[in-house]
Amino acid sequence: MKKNSIIKILILIIAVSIFLLVPSFQGAVKHAILILSTFNVNAVKEYILSFGIWAPIVSFLLMVFQSIAAPLPAFVITFANAALFGWVKGAILSWSSAMAGAALCFYIARFYGRDAVEKLTSRFALESVDVFFEKYGKYAVLVARLLPFVSFDIVSYAAGLTTMDFLSFFIATGIGQLPATIVYSYVGGMLTGSVKTFVFGLMILFAFSIIIFVAKKIWNEKNNK
């Protein structure tokens, strides 16, 4: 058996053993999933705040966890961070933790392959993101990141299944995630209900304007060859 295969099996055994044999850890994971699944920003705020001085670390880990457990929502954590730590610090925390989560998803896909990714996400979701990589090539990650309705996490997994190098992926992810993180962080602590829906609509318009620009650039590159 190859060394890489042994390492893969050992990591899986350790992860499954911790989840099954440590009740407190299993309970914490299930509780985190329940909190995030409600899409309730106040509930997420209270959950993070309950950890006291460890709140920023818990928020960081929560963002990384939701990245792996796609498609749990990330925006509720971003809103909560802005409300708890201020929009600047909240944006930095949300962006850096999202980047860590994206990197982890990328390497999980590269390490374990497509079958494992389909189990963590779904075949349909992964195939829908594959279209972006076929259509936009090297711009795929950036374009997908700018679309609010495309899962960041599935894009990260999909990128790990391609021949894209990590540095290109990381830079595109960082640039693509920044606008949404800043906007969500700035308005997250001030808006509620239908106003948040309005801002979400503005984000979609912003995303489409960027996509048009990128698509035009790709078109020009192809026609100039």
C-alpha cells in the first residue's frame, strides 16, 4: 500500500474515531449544525458570544467547519461577526477564516478525489459548478466567488479537482470573497428583515456587473488569438 493511501486512511480513522468516541465533540458538532441551519443571525451571535474570550477563535473554527460541511450558510457568521466585533474586525475575521476554509476544501478534494467530495456535497451541486470551470477557464474561481447564489465551498472543492495550482486558486478566492465580505460586514449589524433582502439584491447586481466585465475580457482574449 502506498504511503499516501495509508495517510488518507489514518486521517479518516482519527476523524471518525473522535466524532464517535468523544460525546462532547459529537454534541458540539451537531449543535453547531443546528444553529447554522436556522439561518438566524441572533442565534449565531448568542452561540459565539457564549464562549467568552474564546469567541473569535470559535467563530473562526465555525467558518472553517461550515466550509467543509457544505452547504451550511457562511453569511450568517459574517453578519454575526460584524455585530459582535465591529465591521472592520468582523470583516477581517470572516475573510481570513473563509480563506482558511477554502484552502482546506481545496486540499481535501485534491487529497481524496471526486468521490469523497460528492459525499461531502452532492453530485448535482458539483456538476453545476463544473460548468463554470468549463466556461470560464482560469477565471472560473473569480467568477463563481462573485455570485452570491453559488456556494463558495463547492467552488473550492471543485477547484481542488482541477489542475489549477493552489496559489492561483488562493489569490482568485481572496479577491472574489472580499467584496461580499466587506458589504455583509458593513451592513450586517444594521439591517434586518426585508432590508437585508434588498442588500442581497444589490449584491447580485454588483456580481453580475463584474461577471459581464470578466466575460467581455475572456471574449476579447479568445478573439485576439
